[in-house]
Amino acid sequence: MTERSTGIRPEREYREHLADGRFMLLRSRSSGRCMFYPRVAEPVTGNTDLEWVEASGDGTVYATTAVNQRPPTPAYNVALIDLAEGPRMMSRVEGVAAEDVRIGMPVKARIIDEDGAPLLVFDPA
Amino acid sequence: MNGFPRGKTAIVGSATYGIGKNPGLSSMDIAVNASIRALSAAGMKPGDVDALFICLPDNFLSGLTFAEYLGIQPKITENNRTGGSAFLTHLQSACLALDAGLCDVALIAYGSNQLSGAGKPVTPTGAAPYEGPYKPRLPVSAYALAASRHMHEYGTTPEQLAEVAVSARQWANLNPDAWMQGDLSVDDVLAARRVSTPLGIRDCCLVTDGGAAIVVTRADRARDHASAPAYVLGAAAATFHHNISQMPDLTVTAASESGPQAFAQAGVKPSDIDVVELYDAFTINPILFMEDLGFCAKGEGGAFFENGHTAPGGAQPVNTNGGGLSCVHPGMYGLFTLVEATQQVTGAAGARQVAGAKLALAHGSGGYLSSQATVILGAGETV
């Protein structure tokens, strides 16, 4: 069987890059803007001149919540991170208690393995 | 020309059914029970309906099933599902279709047995691939993130969030149909178990069964069917995103577009509105919506709910049935805002009636603050 589609396969390629240890973002060549999550076309413009570029991994906490669990299991963090390249993504901040993650905190991306798949998390920078 | 046939259509029947628990009834059974009640209030039968607007939590083709169930053959079968805002967008479409003469009697219906059925919120969408691995406890974590940002930018406090729940409970205590009743203080809300900070369990809407329905006709027929029709003066909607990570600004919802548009259609302003019925899935919602709808400046929504301002006896009654926080929350609450707004402007709200209420605003929210729809209803003298 031949695969008929051409161009970007967003989710598959994103995960393959992550599995190779690289956090990659899709960028439109003409607009110069990065997007997250990866898509087959840039929002609003519809640009399909997309290329993968490596993210710096630098980010800032935009919003944060500590999700409580049944004690004694500690709460875990869920945060929205503004990436230095512009887009925002959901992730979590590790290395500090879930409740101590602060909005505006500078963070740095790290790829971990969780449940058998690569996953991007952040640490305080 | 403002894009909406102001006052040309009216709600002539409205009802709720089965608020609480209904073992042995399907979501469809509950929606039909509510519809029969609403039609009966309008002096109609299912066979009179020629336009059907519905979405159920557990049936993606519910328009077809509902038509079959009641033996009706609608000219318009609308299954639009934008989440909890869907029923207000249904009303927008129904009014346009009625005014254009495409149909004569529109029924908008909803029902859910999520408490006695699944026993937990039913969601029609799976985990988003880029959010799911981080295990946000949806929907609450999405709203918790929005609350965290609002607190950061505007100094909104947990006490102010709690005031939203306290106000809702005080209204619920006046509503015999409300599922949760009894005293509730700010301290009670703050002491309740945290779910996803800053939100605790009393910041979260209920999980109940329940159904609602409204019947809409053209204004020229309305007085034949209701002693006091609720005229539709404006209806507008806007969508900004779906997943919370894609919301452009967590402190500004699409109500900032649907609200001003609905007010322009109706030719009224926020200070004219007697009662406000908002989709209060979580305590942050009414704070965001009162700001975005123009009842107060951005950032002042928390203070708006202090000192009983929105509670019984307050200057700006909000969620007079007790809302999703204390009255009913069967998965998608939107249609209940329209039923309560109708009851208030037609003087049918019993012990919780706001004296002299002539103008009501109903507002629905779908997804994660994603899709917003605003409707303004008025009594006869407002047309």
C-alpha cells in the first residue's frame, strides 16, 4: 500500500522527534510564526509552507493548578507554558511542589519517558 | 439592520423536568417529559412542532431519535452541539428561521440522566492528544487554570470565588426544585475539599439529572399561546477555541463578542437588565462573564459578587434559580438559563421572582470557556 498524503503528518512527526530527544515546533516559512499544537496548516493564514524547527525549551508559566489526589498521594501540577517561540502548551512543572508553581516562573523543557511514551515536562529554570 | 429580528419571535412555553435523580429514565425520556410540559404550557402538542433543536449528551443523532420518539416530522432538525451554549445558539437559529417563515413552531429540548445513569459527568469528547498525558482533571482543571490567571492579573481572591457559590445557594433556597439547599457560607466553600486549585468542590457545579424545553413562535402567534410571552430581543454567539491550552487570553471569553452584539440587537445596555442567568459551571465563570458582558470592568468581576450584590435582595440578581452550582447541572446546563430567564420576565418564578423583572439576559458557555452565546429576553412592554 502506498500512503497517499503528502506533506506534514503533525502528530506522528512531533512524537517521532520527541522520541529522538528533540522538542520540535512547526513554523510557517512565510509568516515566520511557530505553532503549537502541530497542524497541517497555520491557523488564520492557512499557510502550508511548514517546517520543523527545534525549540529552545525556554518558557514561562502562564497559568497553573495543583490537581489533588486522595491523601497521602501528593497533588500533581498542570500548567500552561508560554514558549519563548510564542505558542502556548499544556504541560507540568516538576522539581517543586505542585502548589508552589508560580505564574511568571521561568521554566526549561525536558523530555521524559512516561507510560512508555516520550513526554515534554518543564523544570524551574 | 443589526442582524436579528428583534421582538419578532417569543418563547410561549418553557419547562424543566426531573431535576435531581430519575432512576429508570433515559436522557431521551427526560427530554421528552420536559418537552411535553413546555408544549402543554403553550397549549400545544408534539404534532404542532415543525422545527426541532436538540442535543443530548449520549446521542449524536438525537434530533432523529427525538422526532421518531414523538412521531413528528420536522422541516428543520438542528443538532448543533457547541457544548452548554448549544441551546442558546439553537434559539438564535430558531428565531431566524421563524422570522423567515421557514417554520412556525420551534421546540428546543435537552435531557440528561447523568446522575442516575453514569453517576459522573458525561463528556462527548475524548482526551485531547496534547493535553491528555498531563492528566488535567477535566473539566475542572481548565477552569482552575483560568481562575489562577484571573487571580494573578486582577487580585481576585478565593473568598470572591466563594461568594459566587454563596449567592447561588441563597437563590436555590428560594427554589423548591433546586437539588442543593441549606446554609452555605464563604467559610464553608473555602473549607471544602480542594479539587484543582484554586477550585474546591463547592466551586464546582452539581452532577444531576434534568431536562428542559422551550417552545418558540413568531410574535404574531405568540399571544394565542401564552398569556405572557417572553420576546427574544437579541441572540448572538462566538467561539474562540476548544481546548483550554488554546484559549488566547484566559481572562477574556468570547462573551466579550456575543454580549455586546446581543445588547446592540436588543437596543439595551447592561444597566437595563433586571435578571442575569449565567452558565455557572464553576465559580470563576460568572466573574468572567459579568466582566465580558459589560456589567463591570475587566478585573472587577470578583468584587461584583461581594456584599450580596447578586443574591436575593441585591441590586443585580444573578442565577435566580440557584444555577448549575446549587439548582441543577445535567451535563449541559445552557437551556436552563433560558427557562429561568423566561420564568422571570413572565412573572412565573414564584418565591424567587424578582419584582418587576422585564428584561433578562441568559448566557451559555460550551467546552472550556470556548463557545459563548448570549440571549436577551423581554416582557411585552420591552418590544
